[in-house]
Amino acid sequence: MTFQFEQHDPDTYRRKARLISVAMAGQLIVFGLVFSQLLTATFGSSLWLNALGVLLGLIATSLVFAVLRERPWMTEMRYVWQLKHHLSRVSGYLPTLRREIENGNHLALDLLTFYHQGMLQLAELNGRTLDDDSELLAEKLKVRLMRQEKGLPERVDGFDPDDLAAFKRG
């Protein structure tokens, strides 16, 4: 399944991310306390029963968010989770991709372009800048110049995870 870049409002994303994080933490606390109280009331007080209650609370919270993940109001969160997942996958291949662009590999150039675009978008959504990473900026400029030399567009539309199969993990 291919991943396509989407445009999302950074302020909306950050507001929803904070709200969902607080809701998830609150839900974990409530579920953990409820399960701990039920277990200790049933079987007697024990550190292990309290720990089991917290673990059950974590499982219940995870299940609730797994169900809610597909809701329309979770669109931004779902997109960022997918973007982070794909960036993480590509980052495992970065040394190989960097070697391959020196050999003129078009696919490696596309994958590195995706990586840089994704990192930039992730930074924008999180309200950060990438100006402090000179190596990343230099590599991004190099990739852009290589794309211009080959007559390729400066940006890519997305990423196909199957493209990574052509490379060895770095």
C-alpha cells in the first residue's frame, strides 16, 4: 500500500495531539485504578495485583484507541503515525540509499527525497524547524541538485514500501 503526502494544518494537529494525549493518559489512570481496585478487593492487597491492574488498564486503553483510530476526527493523528512509521522504515536504509545515489540510482534518489520531505513535514506539523541539522540540510541540497540535473521534479508525491526491497538494510 502506497503512502501519499497530505496537507494538514499544523495548529489543528498539535491541538488534537495534546487533547488526545491528555485523554489517553486520563483514561489509563482511570482504567488502571479501576482494575487495581477490583483485583485487590477480590483477591486482597498485593503489589503484583496493583501492577496487574495497571497492565490491564494499559491494555484497555490501547484497545479503546485501536477502535477510535479509524474515526474521522483522528485523520491527522493517523496520518502522522503512518508518516512516522514510513520515515522509520526508510531511516534503516539511509546508509545504503546514500551510497546508491552516488551510483546514480533513480529509486534511491526518490526514496531520499521522500525521507527529506517527510522529515520537513513532520517538523512543520510539530512546530519545529530542521535548521539546526547542517548534515541533513547539506544532503537535502545535494539530493535537490541531483534531481534538477536529471530533470526530475523537486518533490515526490509519496512512498511505496515495496521500493525498499531493492536495497539492503543499512
